[in-house]
Amino acid sequence: MILQEVARGKGNREIAEILLMSQRTVEYNLTRIFGKLNVRSRAEAIIEAKRLGLIPNEDFI
């Protein structure tokens, strides 16, 4: 869900509001996602998630 919102161009604060969690929780989860995908940026995470089929095409802006 977080990666889908990142792919839609949302910032951490916006994602936190949408998912009803703190901004810090979003940041923590993104850090863990980056580690699992072995990437260092939001852009790399989106590319890798798309390659793995974790994000459907309609989630891209």
C-alpha cells in the first residue's frame, strides 16, 4: 500500500494521512521496504517493485 502511494507521487505526510498512521511510521516502513528491495531511493523502489509485479500499471502517475 505504501509503495502504491509512492508510485502515485505522494509524499510521506500525504501517505500517512491516507493510511491513518504517523509520518514516522511511513518513513520507517519505507526504510524497511528499501532494504528488502535492495534499493536506495523512492525511484529505485518503484522501478524494482514494478519489475517484481508488486505495483500494477494503473498506480503509476
